[in-house]
Amino acid sequence: MPAPRRARPAPHACGAPHDRVLRRPPASPAARPRVALFVTCLVDLFRPTVGFAAVKLLEDAGCSVEVPAAQTCCGQPAFNSGDRRDARAIAEGVIAAFEGYDFVVVPSGSCGGMIKKHYPELFTGDPSWALRAERLAAKTFELVSFLTDVLGVETVTAGFPGSVTYHDSCSGLRELGIMAQPRALLASVDGLEIREMRDPDVCCGFGGTFCVKYGEISAAIVTKKAAAITETGAGTLLAGDLGCLMNMAGKLMRDGAEVKVRHVAEVLAGMADGPAIGEPRR
């Protein structure tokens, strides 16, 4: 089992008060970026606390956050199933709803990758829509990547008394380059121990429609992933994609493992005191 590393609070930065979640001075009203939160279907339907955590992190980092009411699915299920016509129709609606903001932030590498990497290719041969898709893609970011890479947030003041292990979800890692960013912020959470699992970058077996089409293969993959998680001895599993987290949580619960499962935003925002994924409400 890897030796645990205890995260220690980083030096207090910029004179920001300790009652703020993010150690970052408040922006002046004129300088506050107008950020649209793309909530994602799974967060909306299964884990709204992730959305609230995202809003808290963004507002404490100095952003003005809005949640466009017209947003729908990003279109990824249709796109992955080869239904380009419906995927494009969905993408047109998303572009229209979000293109007026300074940034679009998504608490999911999977949905973020769909908008940032795949929207432009949906409109090949249509210059007008292709330009709109490219402009939206250029200002769309996964949540933790936006905090660290765009806003320059380096530390948080949240506390989490326990050990965690982190899973690198496929889309976030391979399409958006998200790996060091969540670990950097987690390392500043007071009381938190990071215990790396073996092969943290290996798929959990979810893959959206993959787990439905190829159930036996998916089950074999998540079995190996669950074993790697429990071997660490960590009390909590974190990741940045709710689909992956729900898949792994289901397997861990079926195995009788006592590992809690949460979205990384919940821990970074200091909002990890409620039921973990799959647990009943208290």
C-alpha cells in the first residue's frame, strides 16, 4: 500500500480572509468574469450538490456565475452512438444558450470535452456554425482546470479529515489534459491525505453507452478498478466525472467496500458533509 501523504495548508496568499474557500482576493465588480455553468445531466438529476459546489468555488474565485435555463444535454450520448444529426441539433441549442458569456465551465471532463473538442467537428462544411462552435469551444473549461489554469487558484481553505484516492477520468485526462490540477488543489485541503492507486489513469469501465453495449467488458474493467481503489486503504474516492463516480460507487457498494465516493468539487468547496454518492439521505 502506498505511503499516505498528508496535505498541509499552503501559505496564506494575497491577504485573502480565511473565511473564504479559495485563497484569492475578491475581484472588483468590473473585473468579475461572467461565467456560465453547464450543469450536466447527471449532476442535475443525481447529484445537484456538485453544481452548488461548483458555483461556490467559482464565486469565491471572483466570478459572476449564471446557470442558463435553456441548457440541455451536451449531446454526447447521441454523438457517441453515431447520431450526428441529433447531436448537431442539440449542439446548436447549447451554443445559442452559452455563447454570450465570457467563459463556460463544466464540472465534468466528459461533457467539457464534448463541447471543447467535438462541437467544432459537428459543423464541418458549415462556416457560420463552425465559427460559433469554435468560439464556444475556446472559452469552455472543465471546473478544476478553469480554477487552476485560467484563474490561477493554487490553494483552498477547505478541510477534509481523511484519506482520499483520485481516479483520472478518460475524457478529462486524454482530451483536456486534466491530471495535476485536482491533485494540486487537494494537496492544500487541511487534514486530507492523498493515497495514489495503481493505474489511476486506467478506465473505470463506464464510458457512457459503452457500459450498456458491452456490459460484461465494463464489469470486468470496473472490478479491477475497485480492487485498485480498496488496495490504497483510502476512505474516500474522488474524481471529476459523475458518470465514472456512479459506476465505481455501484461496484464498491456491491462488493461491500466501505469507501465513500464523492466528486472532487464537493471536497474542494468544503461541502462534503452530506451523504456520499449512493448513500441514502440522512
